[in-house]
Amino acid sequence: MAKKRKPSSIKGEQRPDTHSEGEKYGAPRAYDPHFRGPVVNRSCTDVLCCVIFILFIMAYILLGLAAWVNGDPRRVAYPTDSQGYFCGQKGTPNENKSILFYFNLLTCTSPSVVVNLQCPTTQICVSKCPERFLTYMEIQFKYKNDSKYWTYYSQFCRTTFLKPVETLSQVLLDNDCPSAIYPSKPFLQRCFPDFSTKNGTLTVGNKTVFDDGSGKTRNAAELRRAANGINKALDARAIGVKVFEDYATTWYWILIGLTIAMLLSWMFVMLLRFTAGLLFWIFTFGVIGIIAYGIWRCYLEYSRLQEHPGSQLNVYTIGIQTDISMYFRLKQTWFALMVILCLLELFIILMLIFLRDRIRISIALLKEGSKAIGYIPSTLIYPALTFFFLSVCISYWAVVALYLATSGAPIYKVIAPQGRCEHENKTCDPVGFNSTEIAKACPGAQCHFAFYGGKSLYHQYITTFQLLNLFVFLWLINFVIALGQCALAGAFASYYWALKKPDDIPPYPLFTAFGRAIRYHTGSLAFGSLILAIIQMFRLILEYMDKRLQKAQSNISKFLKCCLRCCFWCLEKAVKFLNRNAYVMMAIYGKNFCKSARDAFNLLMRNILKIAVMDRVTDFVLILGKILVAGCIGVLAFLLFTKRLPVIIEGPTSLNYYWVPLLTVIVGSYIIAHGFFSVYAMCIETIFICFCEDLERNDGSTEKPYFITPTLHGILNKKQLVPQKQKK
């Protein structure tokens, strides 16, 4: 009788094809010979971090409640007068006065506008803007003949009195009435002069010069400069209003585009199971075609602007513009876009040429991933759950940040017209301010509302609370992503370690893996998310300091800043990669974060060459799929929003910035495609790690068979699988 084959050691065999790539990272671990899938009997891991995470969440909820009690988001929605009262708010004396009026707009060229974001003049709430030129001195004379003049003028005064009997100097000292009013129109709930151009000359109310009420003659250009001083502080809000109008006009078109992107992504994922090779080339040539169309469109726009009379304009001529559409009127913009797209097209073609021998590896992995997703279709729904959790986290963070920013009572500070007062920016009380020593020491100084704050312990730590809000937000975002990765890894590991697929796949694998991750590994997921959140927090602080100290930076500090940026970026990418693989090991064996990360790192280092082949090629294919989905929807949206499809369908008639809904559709489509294809990426990564574990556990014999399919084993391991038979 023939001698039976000696069983393999439990610790695994050091086969050349398995460990020659990284023997210095240690021999494989001791394995359970009866292992048939993710460990069922587990215990809670990283309990201390779980407790800390729960305490932080409880503190976050308490912070939200405190911000809700002390904050008032209406302070952002309504303009505020000099006394800190809202204009147009219901239930207040200013309910029917929704527009802010400036007594002396000419003072808004003061440096205080830039420093304090406040114009050093009295501001009151009015129901409508003035429609004519009038001065207080004129009213005193005209009132004697017709009282209607004073009735009209008095609605722009802070206090109501029956007759204009006070002298001009007394009125200006008490800030009761403006010295003059000009024809104005409401803009962003504020009264701004009604400018127009007549025969190439700037006018206000059909006048080029006018009396400012104090005996001086002013021109429209001076008033325009003063109005621009306020506009600089309001540009962001003006753009926001226009963007909101564009969203209000195109919201249903955006939803239609995102729905098409979702259906297209789902269709591609389904087709990958049956025609992975064909879809790969569709992805490739589709992306190449879309980029080629972009190059052609940029060339047409460049040629059209080349023949335009104003083609000599460039970026340096127009300077920095808040209206981004101005840049699309420059031929240099389209030329730069054309060059970028040409480089991207060349990069993709070169990648295809140099990776042509490894494309079949990617196609094989896609087919195997498609089978896994086909057997566990619920994994395609999981991105919607992740999106819901992320939406809750983002919404809660935004609401808490808004309430924290609007917490406190009105704070008033001294503002001087010329910015030459030693008491400027000091806290003051508007009641009886004109009789204080500060008003006497600084003639013309006023006590104006500055911001909302307070002297309590809560108000003193508003900045700290904002930082805490941001940090916990980053922690929660990374935790939600980590939870999804661990749940998907557990589900796909159940598929891989099923010897007879799909018969041996346990029921409800995704639900089971999600429950295990929540019940046993919340602390470990919080631990990995905490490390990533700390790194991201340091990056944000570094960016904030860079913005604040930009003018004071030397060449050495700029170099160090770039080095730090690069280091933190690389560190974040490395930690994300390590965390993702640690979650896979955690989903399989149920160990804590540090042990899972160590085992994953050692396993990957022992198979480093396979990683180089698998990871980059597969990522490249999936990125092509994301670009194809976003590109197809982007081209359709561009044709629709620029009115180039009037015969087929009529899009929105008027838009302030057509690129706003266009970018929204493109970015949204890419995010949706990323959600679907990220399931594929996690599936392939889980299968690859399980494959490496499979090679170390088993030898392909009858006693220890491989769990991977023979075809994929041959492609990844560079030799065909030949099961060993027992000799007789």
C-alpha cells in the first residue's frame, strides 16, 4: 500500500511562491486547521477607546444643546442695525422694516470697514429706501410750506419728533437723522445708491454732483467708492444669493442628472459580472472619447475668442474677480484647460501601453468581485446607508457651528470715522454713549454693534467649542467610513471562505458582519478613526495658520510649510491604507485594532509584489469607471445648461452662473459612482487579503484545498493550480 502524504504543519509551509517576497517580515501566524470563514465567537476589542468615543459623543450632544439654547441663527439671515436689532424679524418693532439704511454712506471708505466689517455710521431699519435727493437743511425750509417733506424725511430718522427744530450740528451729534438722503435701491436688504451711466458718466439719481448735507459738494464717483467699501464685505453673500437662485432654477435638473448617474453606475456594476473585459475597454475608450471632446470644445472656444475684439484681455488685466464666469471669457482660460486635458489624455494612453500585460489581472479580479457582489447584492445598497450617516454628521456639525457662531448677547464697540481714536475697538454701551468721556475724547466716534458674545464661561470658550465641534465631526466621519469598510469586508470574507459557492455562504452576510462590527469592534473602529481624525485636524490647523500668516512668511517658512503639507498628506494616505486593511483582518479574525493592523501589514509586506500588481491596476480601472460616469453626465449637463440642446429638450432659461449646477452635477455624479465602485474596491481588496491568507493556510491538497478559483489563483500566483492527489 502506498505511503500517505504527510499533512502540512499548522503554522504553514514556507513555499517559495508565497514568502520569497518578504521573509524578513516574519513567518505566518499559527492557524486553526478547521478555519472556514470569519470567526464567530468573539469578544469586545479596544473597550477603553469605545468608552472614550461614547463620552465624546455624549459631550458632543451636550455641546449641541448648549449651542441651541444660546445661539440664534436668525442673526445670520437678517441685517442688524447699530443697536443690534434685526431688520424684518417678526414679533419685533422692525417687523415691517426689512431694509438697512446707512445715515452717511460716504464714511464707509474708512479703514474701520476693513478692520471691523462695520461702516462707522448710524444704521437703522427702514421699510423702503429713499427715492429723491434731500438734505436736512432743505427740510427745515421746505417744512414751513409743506409738512409732507418732513413726513417723508422723518421715516429715515432714528427718533421721531414732530418738527425739524434741532440744528444740523445737534442732529449729527445725537445721530437722530441723516444729513442727506440719496435715491437708492434695496440690494441684499440694504439701501445702496441708484447708480446709472449717462453718456459714459457715472450718475446717481441722474445727477453727477450733489450736496452731502454738510455744505460740501460730492460726486457720484465718491459715493461709488464708499458703496464698494461695503460691497467688499458683502460680495460673498451676493454670490451666495445668485448661486441659491441658480439652484432654485435647476434643482430638478440636478436631481435628474444624479438619478441618471446612479442608474448608470448600477448598470456598470451589474454588467461587470458578465462582461468585465468588454466594460474595461468601454471605460477606457469612453474616457478617452470624453476627454477628446473636451479638448475639441476648448479649441473651438479658444478659436472663437481669438477672433473676438476683446481677445487681448488676460488674467492680469481683469485681476481677481468674484464672478468666475469672467474667466471663461478669456482665451487663456480655454487654452489652459485644453493643455490640461491633452496631458490627461496622454497620461491615460501611456498607462494603457505600459500596463497592457497586467490588464488581464485587473479583469480577472473584477470578474471575481462581480461574482461576490452578485451573490451578496445587498452590498450595493450599503453606500446609501453610509451616505445617510454622513449626511446626519455633516448636518449636525453645520447646525452646531452656526448656533455657536451666533451665541451670546450683542457686543458694542467704539468705531471712529477716520480710525484715529485711542479708544477704538473698546467695548461700549450705546445708551448714553454721547455723554461719555470717550465721545468727548474722540469727536465723531460712535458706539456700534460689532458681534455676538458674552463674558460667561461658555462665551469665553466659543473658539474652543468650535474646534471641538470640528474634531468630533472628523472623528465621526472617519468612524462611519470605517464601519462601512469593516461591514463590507466581513460580508465579502464570508463569500471567499465558502468552499462551495454560493451554498456555503452564510445567510444575510452583510447584516451579520455589520452587527459584529457594531457589537464587538466599535472601540477598534473608533481607535483607527481617531488616529486619522488627529492627522486631518493637524492638516486643517496648518492650512488655517498658512492663511493667517501668509503675508508674514519668508522663503524658509514657505518651504517648511510645503514640506509639512507633503508629509501630512503622505501620512494620511498611508494611515488610510493601513486602516482599511486592518479592518479587513478585524472582520475576519475579530482581533483588536493594533493586532489587526500588525497582521495586515506583515501579510501585505510578505506579498508586496502582488500588491504592486493588483492595487494600482485595479484602482486605475475603477477610476476610469468613475470618470466615465461623471464625464457622461457632465457632457449632457453642459449641453443642457448652455442651451445647446434646444431641439431635443429645453433647459433652464436664465442662469447667473451655469457652471454652478454643472459642477454640482459632475461632482455629485462622481460621488455616486465612487459610492458604487468603492464597494467593488473593498470587495477586491478583501478577496486579495483572503487570497494571501489562503496561500499561507493551505497548499491545494485534498486535506487543505485552496478556497480561490483555479483561474484566479493561476493569474495572481503566476502558476496554474494543480491539486495534489494521494498516492496509493
